[in-house]
Amino acid sequence: MTLIRVVRTVAALNLAYFGIEFSVAITIGSVSLFADSIDFLEDASINLLILVALGWSAPRRARLGKALARRAPLFRPAREAAAWRRLLASLRRQSASLKTTP
């Protein structure tokens, strides 16, 4: 199996796992699964960038590698903010259901 086929397969599997985990997370209201699904999406996007970069020259791939290393921490605040919003929404729903229970 060539490197391109391996990267393409891994990207497709990451996208599939993202879809599965995201839909389950939404269905059951799991913040943990939601955060994990976003991680699969990030992995798939990185694999797609690698797939594109495999056709580039070595210096150009090196620049991409440096750019990816710089941007990785940028996704963390968005993931954490989304997880906190989901957690707070879940807590509000639980609190409201406790108030209406006789």
C-alpha cells in the first residue's frame, strides 16, 4: 500500500469516526464524546493537508509542517469553549428537571 493510499484511508476513517461520535454525542448529550469527535475532525483535516502536501517539494513541505505546528494550539480554546457550553447547557437542563420533579 502506498503512502498516499494510507494517508487517504486514515483521513477517511477519521472523518467517519468523527461523524459517528458527533452524532452519538449530540443524541446522548455527551460533552466528552463531543470533544473527542472534534479531535477526530482535526486529525482528518491534518491528514488531508498531508495528502495535499505529499505532492510538494521538500522545502515547501517543511514550511507546511512549521505552519501546522504553530496552528495546533489555536484549536484548543475553541474545543474547550464548546465543551464548557455543552456542559453548562447539560447542567441547566438537569437543574430544570430537578425543579419540576415532585
